[in-house]
Amino acid sequence: MKNWLDRVPSTTRDWLHLITAAALIWLVVNALPNAAGGVMAFVGALSPFAGGIMLAYVLDIPTRFYAEKLCHGKRGPAIVLAYLSFLAVVAALVGLVVPQLFQSITTFANALPGYLQNAATSLETLMTDANIDTTATQKITDFLEGYGDAIQEFLKTSMPVVAGAAGQAAGQLLNFVVALAASIYLLAEKEPLLRACRALLRAMFPPRAAANIFSVFQLANRTFSSYIGGQLLDALLVGCETFVAMLILRLNYAPMIAVLVAVTNIIPIAGPYIGAVPSALLLLLSGEPLQALIFCILILVIQQIDGNFIAPRILGGATGISGLWVLVAIIVGGGLFGIAGMVIGVPVMAVVAALLKQAVGAGLTARGLDPETGGETPLPGHDPV
């Protein structure tokens, strides 16, 4: 091959081969965008099934709980209870969030001219007391009033647009139904599917390699299930705490804000504050700056209680990695895959760290060094290699 590539074309046959090869390369390169588009279309068509796999994995956690605690080990009734719980949660979220979202937009649109008028009046009073020319003040006042009317009109006319967007979102119902159906089949056929996968791995790999692959998947399953289950339970508790505390303090939009805080709490470290910022902004723009301040203090208190007392007891050693690597996992996962990457980045990092720890331990043991001391001392009865 090397001699053929180094040879200078000298015959008609050589030139014909060279031109044919160049044409084939050009055709392949020219077809790459279409091929990539086809691959992306194929992946897009399979996206409901990917959603079904993720939904089945998440719902397998309550299914196992119901089967063990309520259904005497029977998966059929446990699957029904798990899906009823899931649909109840989705219905509750929609019922709590959507009405209050439209209410908050309408309230803000109606109150905006008053906010801007108060701001203009305060500015005019301040400049008059400071003996500043009121001509500029009047221009600013007119601008604010006109700007407020424009924003109010935009918000009112945007309601049909929002409704249309909601209608388009409802068009995704088919994908949701497909994902839901796929997840039901996956959960119902979990054991036969796992047996088939094990048989396939044993047929493809030697026994030792198959055993290693099984151990990796078991480690990943333990890490993901314990982490995701713990995060969901912790998010539910944080949402309930926020809702009850906001009701006691008589803060507005308690149901919607509690749901937002609970959902974003699934994201480690940054999640609580991602949910707190728009919630505080909503209270501020609704004309309740004192409520916004109280809410910010409330969130800080709840997060301190959750981070120091509740979350450690729920999650325990689910990850086994330090806070630095958790932060790295969130940044890298979020940069690559967005919000989903921020959620799954931590358990993925935990699995990688556990595998590296096992590999390092095996290497140290093979050299006669004690893994518990980081290889600083030899194993009893062994000479370091």
C-alpha cells in the first residue's frame, strides 16, 4: 500500500484510478451534510423512545418501593401505582403553575403604569428638591409614561401569543404518549429485557470481560438510582417547606414559586438559586419589594437547613465525590447537554471516579502496595514491585 501511494501516476490506468478515487472522495464529502441531516432526523424520530427509557428508569424507583412496601413483591400493581403517582404529580404541577402564571402576567401588565408613574413622580420630586432643571425631568416622565403604556399594550396583546405557544406545546402530546407507552412496556418487560441483554453480553465477550461489564453497569445503576431518587425526594421536601413557609408568611404566588423552587432544586448546588432569582423578581415586579426581601431570606434559611441536615441524610454517600468535582460535573455537563447535563453530570462523575478508584486500587495491589494508604505502605507479607 505504501509503495502504491508513493508511486507517481504514469499510465492511463493509474490516472483513471486517481480520478475515480478523487471523485469518490468528493461525493462522500459532498454527501456528508445530507447524511448528517438524515442521522439527526433519525435521532429526532427516536427521541420519544429515549424519553421513554429515561421515564422508565426514573419510575422504576417508585415501582420497586411500591412492590416492596405495598404490593407484596408484585410488579404489576406497583407499576400501576407508580404511573398514577406520576400523572397526579404532572396534573398538580400544571394546575398550580399555569393559572398563576397567567394571573401574574395580567397583574403585572395592569400595575405597570402605576409603577412607572410612581417612579417618574419620585424622580421629579428629587430633581426639584435638588434645584435641577425640570425640563429634562418632564422628558424622562413623558418617556416613562409612554414606555409603560407600550409595555402594557405589549403584555396584553402577548397573551394570545402565549396561548398559541401553549397550543403548539400541546402538539408534543403525541411524543409524550409514545414515551409513556414505551416506558410502560420497558417497566413491564424489565426482567426479560435484562436477561436478554445479559445473554447477549455473554455471547459477545469472554466470561471475565462480561463479568467486568456487568459490574460496571451494576455500579452505574446503584449510583444513578440512589442519586436520582434522593434528589427527587429532597426536591419534594424543599418544595413543601417553601410552600408552607410562604403560606405562613402570607407571601404571594406560593404554589407557583414552591413548584419552581422544587423543580430547580434537582440541579445540585446552583439549582436552588436558579429558582429563587426569578421567584424574587416576580414578587418584586408585582409591587411587593418587602415580600421579595422576605422570600430571599426564607430561601437562604431553607437551603441552609436542607444542605446541612436534610440532603446529607437522604443522599448519604450516593456520589462519593467532593464538592469540587460536583461543581466540575455540573459545569461540564451543563456546557455539553444543558439542564439535563447538569442533573446527570454528578452521577456520571461519581461512576467515573469509582471506576478510577477501583483501577488505581487494583494497580497498587498488583505492585504489592496497600490501596488504603494510597500506596505509601506495602501490603503485609508483600515486597513492593
